[in-house]
Amino acid sequence: MKAVHPLLAELRARAKAAAQGTEARLDALSEREAALEALRIVRKAGLVAYTVPERDGGAHAGGLCTPETVSARALCALRDELAWQHGLLDLMLVEQGLGSFPVALGGTPELRAELLPAVASGERIAAFALTEPDAGSNLSDITTRATRTKHGWRLDGTKTFITNAGIAHFYTVLARTRGEPGEEGLSMFCVNADAKGLSVSPFEVLAPHPIGEVRFDAVEVQERALLGREHEGTALALATLARFRTGVAAAANGFARRALDESMAHLSRRKQFGRPLATFQALRFDVAEMDVRLRAGQLLVDEAAELVDEGGRASAAVARAKLFATENASWICDRAVQHFGGLGVKRGTVVERLFRDTRALRIYEGTSEIQRLVLARELFGGRG
């Protein structure tokens, strides 16, 4: 077994120390307040700096990746540990990177210097705006349009299911700059949240956090808001997802690990028919299966994150990790709820929260179905 990189062990320890004792406090706050408090916690611990390249004011990644990018292994270590503690801690950490990485990839040096050090310190909040009411997995269906103006660009359209909507200071937005839906011709833009014509409509989802619809009604931005080259925004979006997707699998493992820990503790103390539940063979077999599945998920994440950091061909490994770990986390959390019986579905029980937290992981940043398509294509050498 390979030795753990010293930085990864350090990051896990820092995340655990920062998160301890925060669970009850986060659960007692409103959705918006809890999100901002979660960001304050990871910000204070210096963990947000690992979501931004070292070149742009982020943390030194200990040689795990080049200074121009973000370490997938560092992100996975942090997300696994933070998800074990509380889903909002994980979410608020990673959204800083997901929303700002297109700026790191395609922003001018001036724009990077203006935004990214503030993202790394947690002073500015980022959001990643791809999904639309009629465009999810197929980005070519995007209809939000960016039109050239005398001084830059005008954006019109609607994005939905945008995490950090309403609390973000800026959005990285994928918009159409030529052609019609179903065709190529998308570009990426950086849009300030206070831009005239930008409005937000929050809504609620299964695992509460700031999320909503973002509308662009003749929103004017300067030329420098264009990230990368015109009509090449899809590549920026996919590069961002490729860098951060393995972290979704790591978060899934963190949720699953917590569910397993909660199950084992409950089964050991809860008695039925005069003896602890942990003495019943069927339940012991259940826990053994949960443990094996969790370990498989962890190994898949380790393999994928290392390939991403080393710049190797990682598509298949990332798809395997994301597909297995997220589906597996839902299965493990479901078993934990079953072990708790009635308490497992009582709002406020840890396993009930975990059950809700894990469900979205199989959808966002590439559904399980998309991961199967990606993996099958890789296995058949790019055909189909």
C-alpha cells in the first residue's frame, strides 16, 4: 500500500479540527446563515486556498500538481473529511473552486489578480452557472445568449440549479455566442452578481443550501469578462468539471463513511430481544458489505485523483469513481437508515441528513447515466 502524502494527511487533520463541534451550530441556523458560517469555518482554517491555483494566490499543493492548477488529491482529502463532518462544509469549500476555476483557466492576468486571491481567502464567493431549464447534461442545448456590443457583451437568458445563487459575488456563465441550440458556439463569461439586469430566485431542494435560478436580462459586461477564446467555452466548462468531478466521489465516500460509523455505533448500543443488534448475523453481514463497498470507493477515488494530478488519461478512472462512489454512498446511507429503524427517518437524525445529502451526488457534475456513457466510450476506444 502506498504511503499517504504528508500534505494529504495534514489536510485531513486540519479539516477535522476545523469542523469539530460545528455540526449542531450549522443545523440550528437558517439555510443562508448556515452556508455563510460553513464558508467562514473552512476559510478560517485556510482550506479554501486549496481550491485556487498557487499561481493565483492559492495554497502550495506540496508538489501534487503544477502551480497553474488545483490538486485533485488535495480536494479529495478535504472533501472526504468535511463531508463526514457536515455536507455544507464540503459544499461551500468546493463551490469556491468550481465557480472560479474557469477564471484561472481563461481569465486575463488582471482579472485573475482581481478575483482569485479573494476567492482563495474566502472574501469573494463564486458560483458556476451552466445548467438551464432545458439544458443539463447536453451543454449544446444552452440558449442563454451573449451578443457583442460596442463596449463588450450583453447576456440574456436563464440559468437554474445554481449553487450559491443569491450569495455569490460573481458567476462564471456559459452562454451561446453563435449558432442555435444543438450546435457548437458557446463561450464562458465572468459576471458580477451586482450587474444591472441580473436577478436571482432562490428555491429549496432536498438537502438545503443556497440554490436558485439566475436570470440575465440585457446584462452588460466588459470585453475582459470573456474567459478564454470566443466560442471555446465548452472546453473551459469541461476542463473545470474534469478537475473537480473526482471530488464529488470523495464527498460521497465521506458521507458513506459517516453513515457506516453511525450504524456501527447504533447497532452496538441498541438492544432488541435482550441483546445488542450488533450480535445479529444479518446485520453484521450488512455492515461487512458496507465496509467492503466503502473501501472500493476509496480506492477508485485515489486512482482517479492521482491520474488527474499527473495529467494522465483520466476520463475512465474519473467516471468509475464518480459512478461507483455516489451510487454506493446512497446504498450505504440507505442501509444506515434501515439500521436505525424509525429513528432513521426522523428529521434531525444524522443518518436522515446523510440520506438526503447523498441523493444529489448522483445527478450534479454529470449524472450516473452520463458516467456510464463516458466509461463505455472509453472502454470501446472512443466509439459510440
